[in-house]
Amino acid sequence: MTAMGIGAAGGRPADWMREAALLAVAHHLGDAETGYDPRAGWPEHAEDWRPLARRAAELPLSVAGWIEAAALAAERFPDAAAAFSILADNAGLHLPTPAVFARIAVAGLGLGHDAALAAALVAPQDNPRLELAQPPGACLPSAQWGLRLTPEGLARSFRGQPRMQGDFIPASHRPVMLRPARAAARILAADGTLWLRSPSRRMALQLAADLAALMPARGFDLVALRPGEALPLPDEDAPPLVVDLFALETPPRIPARQGSGALVLLAPDRFDAGRLRAVDAPPFTPAEARAAWDAAGIDAAIADALAPRFQLTLAELLAARHEAEILGSLADDAPGDRPDAARFTAAIRAAGARRMGPFVTNVRSEVTLDDLVAGREIRSRLADAIAWREAQRRVWTEMGVPLDAGESQGLALLFSGPPGGGKTFAARCLANALGLNLYRTDLSQVVSKYIGETEKNLSRIFDDAEAGHGILFFDEADAVFGKRSEVKDAHDRYANIEVGFLLQRLETFAGIVVLATNLRANLDPAFTRRMQFVIDFPMPQKAEREQLWRRNLPRPGWCEDGLDIAMLAERFRFAGGNIRNAAVAAAHLAAAENAPLAPRHLARAVIRELEKSGLPRGADDLGPLARWLEEAQ
């Protein structure tokens, strides 16, 4: 028996609790008329309790174990459940309450009332097999709530064997991060509890899998702990229990080791392990990144081509391999055909997009740099950025350029300019040129009013994207990456903490991130210093505006002859986004009439864009457009 609970051999303690409850009811009913002190047990009936006290002394059980035995007695014996109801003076509650347990503990276990009551009140916090159940429809103090077995406690008690916790993750591979996995195995064998720390949840999970691959169970139970939940404890003779703490703001209280079960805690590196020993899970080295592909059973030729581009963990590679096989089936590949590099790349992108969570949108990126209407300087810098990314492996490995401490191998770009100036379109072109997804981040969801939530949301986004399957695109980035302010209240302090977190994450991010802003002056200067490329997108000039008009209008067969596009480009200084909106609106107006696009359609569409942009719309400002509007009426 363990100090925390009665386990599968809980029959004798539960039997004892049944007899104690029935004896307590007899005394309780007998003393009802004369009155009693609930804190004293039943001192006038001490002789009746002495045999039970002697039997209790023969059972090496902790106070926590006796509390669990009381809850088990209520489940196993109907007469014990009825006795607990009478003792609690609550006909609707057939469970032991902390107050009832404390009185029985005074009489039969020789405990002090206050100590027993306190132990029963906090027992569910330390024992995942127990919970406090509030009686329905009543507002009662916690001492009068019911102590009840959780589903885990029921399974452990009535199945006669430990219950598997969470999801079992097999680990039969050759460890990828061999050195830290061996160190972790030595600590876990000695201490029973181990922290695996990392800024990346992905890397922490990879190290946990490598650790499990070195252990006899060849796998582990994975539980993701949510705020407010009690920390589960490992079962004896079960696989290691790995608890994911990345969703928490602060670390949970870790109880002293109980039994022989193995507990592994996956924690962000901001958590302090305290008295427990920890092993850090760093990013892959190039050799480890390549070893993950071998462990996933992927062809060496594909691994050689793709491993430098995609920093995937073993679990991610196995998911991508499965995705590639599905894509092959949909493409009617012959049975047994292995996916080629292109098919595998598509699978990595598809599987990666599904992992990105609710804060991002995967933007379609079929457009190319040839479709981008922009000046020579913009196109040249985008071409340089593409070359930077494609050459980075050679720079950091073959050429031997040293990395400064903490410096990442990522690529960060800043796009600035007025709305509709082509920043998003350029990001789409960049993603397509590099063969990556484009993940536009929804800042309205990322930025939270709750302290610490914004950092957690951003951390998850950066972590998932670090596998290399997509570009992170922050539109209106000044909403999150704004200047740090003078601290006047708690909001200012935590806003500055968020900016500091982002600066640190940018420095360590190994992927590609694009920040787009309409107001570059509002960005914290520290972000600008961390950009490899800063590209300004000014308002388009006349020639560019005319090109944008012609590129976005329907095919010639769907347009009337003689449309004065040059006049539109000359007179109306629209951004590219406005021109796109007007062209699409005019096409809809023409399609609704089942007629070729004519000046009257363009006139109505252009006037809408002028209204939205707050631009002058007088007759002198409109020029020939005024006549078109008269014809449209």
C-alpha cells in the first residue's frame, strides 16, 4: 500500500470504514436527544471503538489512505453510504463528508479533529482519485460536501489494476536526442520525478519520447494538464506518466515521491523546477534533425533533400508520412509506391497547417513574384530574401560562419506602407517562392485581456511554425509589436512584458516571420533592429496603377472596347487594394446584367471606393467619371 491511497488492495480499509460508519450511526442516533460534541468523537463509547482502533493500527495506511477508504466504502457498501448520510444529517448525500470523516478519525484512528478535518478537505488536491462533490441545490461549507472517488479512483479500486492515464504514446524508435535522453533516464531512475524544460513544447515531447524509448515500457502515458486541474500521479508498474504543463501560467505543486511510479513533467523554461532535477530539451542539432527522418523510416534521398528545410520532430514526421500515403491514394498511385519529395513536401505542409491551432489562417499562395506589381527595389529585396533563406544552411554549416550565443538562424522581414499597398500580396508571393504555407495571425484572438495569455498564445504559434512548414505573417503588427511605454499601471507593465517576450522569441525563432504595418513609427525600434529585411511599400505610381487595373479586370472578351483605364490610373490615386476592390465590384455589376463590363459599371464601383476612402467626390474631382455616372442613372 502506498502513502497516497489504498490501491487495488483496499478491501480491508474499506471494510473497516463500513464497520466504523455503522458503529458511529448507532452512537449518533443514541446521543441525538442528549446532545454531543462533534469534535470529540464519542468518548463515552470508547470501549466500543477500541477493537476497531486496534485493527486500524495493524493497517499501515496514511491519513490520505483512510480518506480514500471512506469514499470507497460508500461505493462498495450501501449500508455504509446510508450511514454516512445519517451522520451528515443530509438525506440527499450518501457520501462521507470531511466533517464526518474527522469525527470517525477521532474515535477510531486516534487523530486530532482539526488535523483530520484539514487532511480531508485538501485530500482531493493531492490525490487524483478523490474529489469533493457539492450537494445539489445547497450552499454548504466544504466540510459538508461529499468525498467521492473519481473515475480514475473507481477504475483503480474495482478493476483491481492500475488504470492507464491519458493517451499511450509508443516509443520503439532509436532515440533522436540520445545524450539528453540518457541523462534524463538516469535522473528518473534515481528520483522518480523529472522535469523536461524547453521553450518549445515540440522539443520537450520529442525528448520525452526519446526517454521512453530507453525504458522497458517503450512508451508513455501523456496527460495535458489544464488550469485548475490537480496534478495526476503515476501508477506503480505502469509506463512513465508524462504531464504536459505548457497550458499553465504557474507550475503546480509537486508532491513528494509516492511509490515506484515514474513522473515526467514537460514544462516551459520559465518554470522553476525547485528541488527537482531537470533536463533541458534544446533545438535539434543538424545531426539530430537528420536522425529524426531516419527514425521515421523515410527514404534517405527524400531525407537528404528535405531535412535542411523542415525541422520536424519524429511524431510530426510520422504524421507527414501518413499524410503522404493518403495523398498518394487520392492520386491513384500504384500500391506500394513510395511518395516522392514533392508529395512529401505537400504532406508536411498539409499536416503542419492542421496543427497551427485557432489563431492563424492558412492563406492560399498560388501567386508568384511575376504577378506582383511593384517597383524594382521591392522586387529586388524580395529576391534577396528568398536567396537568403535558400542559402542559410551553407552559411551556417559549410561556410562556418559562427553563431552568436542565443542567435537564431531564422529570417525576419518588415513590410511597411499604407493599407492596400501590396504587403499581403508580397507575403503570398514569398511563401509560394519558398514552397511554404502562409499563416496569417488573427491578432484579435491572440491578444488577450488576461495577464499572461497573450504570451502563451504567441508561444504556441511560434512553436508550431518553427517546424518550418510555413511563414508567420503578422498583419497590423503594431497592435502587438508596439512601442514599450512608461509604466503607469499594471496594464502598461504587462504590455511591456509582452513586447519583451516577442523580442526574445524573434531572436530564437528559426523559421520565417513577416511583420506588416501601416504605421511603422508605432513599432518598437527594437523590432526593426532584429529584421534582416525592411521593405517599404509606397502608394503605386501612375504606371503601376494602370498595370493593376488591367491585371484585375476581366478578360478582353468581357470588357467593352475603349475603356479609358489610363484616365482612371491618372485621376484616382488608389492603392492596389482599392483598385482590386473596384475591378471586382465592376465585374459583379456587369455579370448581374449579363453584359460586358462597361464604363457605367466602372463608374459605380469607383465611386464606392472613393466613398470608403474618404476621397473628394465632387464633379471637378470626378472628371469624365461624372458623365459615366449620369449614364448609369
